[in-house]
Amino acid sequence: MILPINIYSDDILRKKAKPLKGIDSGTEELILFMFETMRNAAGIGLAAPQVGHSVRLLVLDLSGVSNYPDEKPMVVINPHILALKGYNDMEEGCLSLPGVRGDVERPAVITLKYRNERFEEMIAEFSGMYARVLQHEIDHLNGVLFVDRMEKRDRRKIQKELDVFVSGTVNAAYPIARQSLTVLEG
Ligand code: NI
């Protein structure tokens, strides 16, 4: 099932999400729907608050990214970043801000403790696109969006695009949650 995606101005994107205590059939279903929703929107990462569930769960799939063709989809639950190394700049986008892109500086390498799709505890180091997408999605669990991390000067340049989300006229190639559609529909 393809779930509608919450947009920039939706309150749930600003809340701190709650840890999961385990995995039940409802969680398994949510994970399946999140993968379907992410692929339908041609995304490479999706956090549960983006589809209306304020829990610390995210999915990612880099197999569509060049240089990452053989990657397997990944489920990350209750992530904690244990260590950070280096910095790099990369352009980011977000399914909750359709059409908006911007440069963000983030640590280049992270050591992450998390639980996988079987709720087993994992500790692993991630670099490259993995480090980038994981940090972007973990931000979603803490109510942070990538535009919050942009340089003020760059952010001012896209402020008009952000204002459009608030006014309610959202154009996206995938279903959007109703909360955003205060002005225009269909
Ligand atoms: Ni995002």
C-alpha cells in the first residue's frame, strides 16, 4: 500500500519520534508499506514520521543510486550515532519537500548502533551515500529537516519555495498527506 507523505508544514515532521520496543505484525506491515511508498516516489530513504507514524524507524534502498547497484534494502530501528568523522558537502532533497534541493554539510563517516528488521542490535560504520542518507533520515526522527542545516544564505534563496508548502499548493508526483492540502486539492 502506498501511504501519503507528510509535507514540510505538517506538525508530525517537527516532533521527536518514540523508540520502538519490538516488532509486531503492525510494524512489519508499516515497514513493507514504507518501502512501497519510498519506491513509488523514487526516494532512497524514508522515515516513519513522513508517513504519519511518530516512531524511530527508517528504511533506505540505495540500489537505484549509481555506484551502489548491488545494495540491499535496509531497515533501521532506534538508531544512535556513536561516533562521527570528517565532513563533506552534498546536495540533498527530501520527499517531504518536493522539488527543493540544497547543499548540506554533514559528518562524512558515522558509527551507528541500531536494531535491524529482526530487532537484533547492530553496530556498524557507514560512509559515502549511506552516512549521508542515514543522517538525513535520523534527523527526521528528531523533528529536523535538511533545510534547517543549510547555510543561512542558501536557505534564504529557497525561502519562497518553503512558503509555498505552508500556503498549501503542493505539487508532487506521489500522494501527499491531506494535512497539507489546506488550500488546493487535486
Ligand atoms: Ni527527508
